[in-house]
Amino acid sequence: MEFFSATFFLSLLNIIFIDLILAGDNAIVIGMAARKLPKTVQKKAILYGTAGAIILRIVATLVVVWLLGIPWLLAVGGLMLIFIAYKVLADEGDHDSVDAKDSLWPAVRTIVIADAAMGLDNVIAVAGASGQHTILVIIGLLISVPIVVWGSTLFIKLLGLFPWIAYVGAAVLAYTAAHMITEEPHFLSFFEDNPLLRYLFIALVMAGVLFAGYRKKKQHQRNDEENKTQSHPATR
């Protein structure tokens, strides 16, 4: 991949978009970890915590990029990413377990640890989308992580107003996952000899993820409605 070519910039945009879709939970965790701090200290905690999270994320992603060169791990990473794409639509998210700290460095530590624990999906997705290109990983994360942290409230509101953004994100992740699997050295010759099957496989993976995620989301909505009905029975 040549630097600053059309392919380079498309891959970079893909990485940034994937990180924006997946890092919403991380942004919420950062906000919850720092919520008990005084306003003046909150900014420092978020800044230091974000810096630590970015460094940790870059190192972890570069390790994964290197690991994806090992036989079969590209296929395994693709399968994991299919599940992550499904979770984008299916998960309801639970952040009540995040412990808010009332002093600076404990809050920074909580932010970094929480981001590392929750960031595995981002790491796998970005490593796969980069095509094992380390410069893309670093530039993509340097751009997207600060955007998520400082623009998290706006982005979360956008997701609430336009639910279809989550479906676009899941589709991008599913495409990346399927592409990773087709690039697995053990499968490469098969898909290169049958390009139609390659496109069909990618399309089926994307359709399967979106359909399964849509059904799970609808099930969550039905369960929520039933719980509300049971907790507020109609008076006669």
C-alpha cells in the first residue's frame, strides 16, 4: 500500500470510522470514572487517562498486527470480529460497574485499565482494517481516540438520533472481518481462483451479521416493553 494513495486514505477512514463506532462505550467509561472529580481536575484526568489509553492501544494493536502474520490467526481474528460486529447491534451495554474515583491519579488509572479491558474489540478491528500497515494503525488511533473522548457526548447523541449509524458500523466491521478471512494464507488461493465466491462470502457475512443483530435488538426492545408493562400494569 503506497503512502497517501487513494487506498491508503480509504483504509485510514475505515479505521477512524471503526474506532468511532466501537469506542462509544470507552468514552462513557472515561466519563464515569472521572465524574466525582472537581471540574478543574476532571479535564486533567481525562487528558492523562486518554494519553495513557492511546499509547496502550497503539502498542496492543501493533502487537496484534504482528500476530496476524502467523498462519490461521487472520482467520481467527476475522471470526472474532464477526462476533464483535454482531455485538455492536445486539449489546445493550452496562457501565454501572465502573468505579468513580474522587482523586486525580486513581481516576487516571481507572480510565487506562477500563479502556484496556474494553478495547480488545477496537484492537482486533483496527489491526484487521489496517492490512498490517503500522503507520495506518498509529495515524488512525491518534486521530480517532481523541475525537471519541472529547466528542463522545455528541457522538452518543448522534447514535441515539440516527440508529442506522450503528448498522453502518456493524456492516463495515462485518466487511472487514470477512475480508480478513479471505486474506488468510490458507484460503487465499481458493478465493483468488474464485473471486465471485469471495464477494458472495463477504456479502453473506455482512447480511448474516445485520440480520442476527437486528433480531437481537428487536428482542431486547420487546423484553423492555414487557418489563415496563409488568412494572406499570394498567389500572382498571
